[in-house]
Amino acid sequence: MTVDAMDELKSLLQKSGISMESRAAEQLTLYLALLTKWNSRVNLTARSDWTTIGPLFREGIWASGFLPASRCALLDIGSGAGFPAIILRILAPGVRLEMIESRAKRAAFLETAASELGLEGTLVHSARLDEHLGKSARTWDYITWKGLRIKSSELLQLRDHSHGQTQFWMFHGRELAVEDAEAMGLLMKRVRSEKCPGRENWTLSMYIPR
């Protein structure tokens, strides 16, 4: 990690109204350090430079503003390096976070990050999405994903683990992050769409079950 990356993160936190004396700022700077350390051994992100990861921090900080202050349960799918799930958990302490990551090394990173950042109650499941949902009886208030395409069969499973007001947050590029956009339209109703700041052609689309 270069000094520039840490300096840029601190500048972003200040611009976002996050005090450098806060617990959140402490956790976010530690998260950056952990990412850089692990990236030398595990392919978490393409690079550790700020040009690559800066927009991901900005996106997570921005998206956290859409979460409620009250307690809620959030499931993040294909969590990878933890963007945006870990940032959402840091900035919305009322979130009870579960992350699903099928790749063992990345799941190990997420478990380490949750522990070292003090994210109490955060769970990491090293499993395929369909396998985990098949064994779980949980429902969630928010279900998020980015960087992968959800299958129609998985959407059906996820709907079974939701309630009427569950929000499905899809971070996506020009195309929807699902294998079948028509099936998505039949199963889910889009209620909000916002352009992700600092990420050209990226959108956060929010849905509820039909």
C-alpha cells in the first residue's frame, strides 16, 4: 500500500463527513491495510492502488446512506473482497451482516476482516449460494450483490428467503447482473435506481418482490 492510498482514503472520509476520530474511520483505514496485506497473497482485487479501490470505497460509503438507522438483516452474495458489504456494516452498525463467498481463500479474508475490524455478529458462509439457501431458514431485509450474475433459480430461492418489504440491491454495469432480465422483471419490481458516484456506467438498482 502506498502512502497515497491511505491519504486518499482519509481525504474521502473527511469529504464524506466521517470524523477521523470516529470508530468508523479507524475501521475503514484498517480495512484498507488488510486489503493491501492480503492482496499480496490472494487475488482480492485487480490491484491495490487507489485508482482501483478508491471508487469501491466511495461507492460503499455512498450506498450506506440508503440503509436505515434501525436494526436490519443483510445478506451479501459473492462478497469477494468485501465491497460494499463490509463498508455497509461499518457505517450502519445496526446491520446484521451475512456474507456468502464460495472461494475459500476469499472467505478466509472476510472472516479475518470481520474479526480484526470488530464487526460483531457478522457471519461468513464459504458455500455456493444455492447450497446455502437450501439449508437456511433465514429471511433478510436486504439482499445485495455485485460482480456476478444471479440465476433465475437462485432468484426464486432468494424470494423464498425474503418478506414483502425486502429490498434487493443489484450493483451493475450497463447490463443487469442477472442471467435472465425477463425473469427478474417477473419476480421483482424495481423501486429505485441510482447512478453510482465515481463509477462510470455503474448503477445501484433496488427491487422488492412482486
